[in-house]
Amino acid sequence: MAGLIGLKNQTKSELLYAGMNRDYQKYHGSYVNYVDAINWSAEHQLEFVSFGGNSGSFDHGIDKFKVSFDANILEYIGEFTYVNRPILNYLFNKAVAIRRK
């Protein structure tokens, strides 16, 4: 028992969230879901399938699982935060700082 949620655009599918019931882990449902998503992406002639980010350490957990698909890993430059209401953001950060004191 496992599930996967993803989105697609013209060139790429983005696998956003996956989960499984650990009681059924021996059936490897997550692998089936990811293989199906890869095949679906190929059928729709998408160039990329993104499994989401990684921690950079591929020897445990979800990163080890992702690397098991023998994928090419593309790394983009960092993360960013866009603040669309700077005054509200400033006030919120000040309030959080005061609350933590």
C-alpha cells in the first residue's frame, strides 16, 4: 500500500509526495509507484522526472532510495526566499524575536 502525487508541465514531471504503509513494506509499493511514474513520464515524452531534492548524502534513507534508480542528479544553485510583503515580514520577524526572549 503506497501512493504518489506528482505534477507535470510541458517537459518535466515533479514527484511531490510519496508515502507507504510500513505494514506492507515487504511488497515494495514505493518502487512500483516510482517505476510507474517514470514510465508514465516516458509515455508522455517528458524530458525529466524530478524526485525532489536530496541532502547530498546518498548512503541512507530517502536519498539512498532515490539513488537506487541510477538517475542523473542535477543540482541547482541554492534556495531562495521571496518576500512579497516586506513590512509585514519585518513585523512578523520582530514579533518572533520578542516572543523567543
